[in-house]
Amino acid sequence: MSNQSKDLQRAYMFAHNWAKARGAEHLTPEYLLLGMLLDAQGPAKELLKKSDIDIAELWNKVEEKLPSAKEASNEKLSEDNKLKELMRTAGKDRPLVSQLDLLLAFVQSGQGPGRLLAQHGLRSKQVKRDLDAFVAVEANQQPAKAKTGSLLSQELSISMRRLREVKPLRQIHPVFLGMLAIVIGSGVLLNLELIPDYLGVFLFGLFGWIISVSLHEYGHAIVAYMAGDDSIIEKGYLTLNPILYAHGLLSILLPIIFLLMGGIGLPGGAVYVNHQALRDYRYSSLVSLAGPAMTFVVALLCLIPIWFFYPGNFFFVDTTGIWPALGLLAFLNLIALAINLLPIPGIDGYGIIRVWLPETLQSILNPMRMFGFVILYAIIFLPGFSSIFWSTMGQLSILLGLDPNLFIEGLDLFQFWM
């Protein structure tokens, strides 16, 4: 088959020769597993050894499943229906099918060789982990011309497969859903003028901001998982539970305090990513970028109703407390977006560019991560720096169609005790 990798072609050759020597009528999954075991340098045999599986015992168990040997045949053997089906499964969304792809199809089928492999302790999770690493290595060894299309296709296929497997929508925590209900409920009550503006804006702003921080961290987590970090699942980062995005005072508490006291969208939360588990070191950039990207999406969701329905824009709607609430949350997320994109060590902006910097420069900047928030504090609060930052934010909000006075009105209602 033209879509077989070199290692699988070797396994097919070994399997074909062995099947012909036994007088087989067709090439079956059992023969292909034996072909993998005969390939001393193949990734399948390497994985089985690494998993402490007794190769000799497995060989004997597979041979017991084969029909009795007959007179050797010289004819080319065709695949039986079971092997064809397994090859179709292994080749789904894959430009090149490797031994590990087929081994994974065996294990997931739970039949024939798959049942034997499971009985010997091999699990699909082990195969997937090695498969992801193997694909990345193979892709990096391809000629530069072939890399561009096939590597992107392979990486996208792996990432989407991992995303489908984890079913992220089913993992959302009730705490997040409860906060979302409060935000939607307070927004509806504000729009219907069934709740005092200050109370509605406070509930909408407070819980909307916690949701924003959670979604920011979720962006980091989901991309890290798609890129190969399985520890994301174990830590519960895909549940959107804000309690799990914990980094002491820097997580949820400090951003809320800054919001309550000064209306500043300070970045918060923390997702611990195992960068060594990522299939490629360059994924670190995407992981860092994913958080600000999610923050931008939240800001956009708040801005779209303002663009189309806020009085004085495209359509006229009677003004109610919902507009200051949306303006407040939109501006907070724009602040957080701007702050997160600053190339300061310890901030996402630095994480985005870090892997592209010379190692000598990284060695100088990396230790400065512990001072990142000190530099950030200077930019936001110290005279000179702060005036530039806030005037820039005001111009940015106007450019994006958000009247800064809407944020000021929302902040005044939010801080009703001041």
C-alpha cells in the first residue's frame, strides 16, 4: 500500500514471507503481528520490550492461533477482510500508516491479536504516547520539501484525535456552569430591568471575570493536551473549575482583589504544563498564545452586542444596565489581553517568543521570571509608564468600538461601596 510507512512495509514483507512459508491462503492480522515481532528495529517491537512484554511468549501465543502449516506457497498473498478493516481503522486521518498505528488498531479492536496484546498488559494509552512521539520524530526526519504539507497534516490529525478522545464538553465542572448561570441570569435581569443596576453589574462583572480567567487558563490547557501533555487531564485543567487553576494569591484571589479595588484586569490563574511532554518544543509558543487568544474571544463576545445593539451604533435599543456590564467585562478582558501579550519574563507574551530567541538570551531572561510581576506593576502603576499604558488602552478600546465611558459607568456601578 502506498500510504504505508517504511517500518510497516518491512513488517508486511516479514509477515508475507512467513505466511507463504506456512502455506497460508491470506495475510491475516496474526501474521502481521508476527511480522512486527520479526522486525528487530521496528517501533512496535521496541514498544513491546519497553512495556516488559515477553516477546517469545507472545510469539507462541500468536502462532497457536494460526491454522496448521501447509506446503509453502510462492504466490503473493492478499489481505483477509479483518486485516483490511484494521488497516482502514489505522489509516483514518493519517497520511502514512506506521506499525504503531496498526498496533493501536489491534489493541482498540479487542479481537484476535488485540486480545492477546491486552492479555499481555499492553494498553492503548501506551501505544498512543509512543505513536505521538514517533510521528513527531519521523516528521522531523523528512526532507524539508515534504515536511510542510505532511507534517502539518499529521500534527493536526494527532491533535484532533486527542481532542475527540477527551470529549472536553463532558468534563465541564458544575462550579463553572453555576457561575455561567449567574452571569447569564444577571444579564437577563439587567436587560429586563428587574434588578438594581449596581447589583446586576456587580454579579455580571465579578463572575464574568472569574469565568474569563478560567477560560484563559483553559486555552493553555487544551492546547497543551492536544500537543501531547497527558498530565493536563490528571490535574483536572479541562474541567474549567477555577479552583484548580491555583497558584496561591496569583490565581483567582489576587485578580479579584485588583478588580474590586481598581478595576484592573490583572492576569491570574496558573496551568502547570509539562513542556517536555509536548511533541515539539515549538508547541510551547502555541500553548502560551492560547490563553490570550481565549481572552480575546471573551472580549469579542462582549463587544459584538455593543457593536450592533448599543444606542448610537447600528441599531437603536433603549439603554439599560446590561451595557455598562458588557462594557466593563469587555474592557477588563482587553486590559488582560494587552498585559498578557507584553514580552515580560513570566508573562504569556514572553512564553510566545521564548523558544525563538537565541539560547544565550534565554539564559539571561529566564531567571527574570520571578520579577515579571514587579515589572508589570511598574508599567501599570508608576507615573510615566502607567500614563502611556492607560492612554493606549483608551485608544485601543475606541478603535474596537467600545466607548471608554461605558467602562467607567460599569466600574462605578460595580464598585457601589466606594
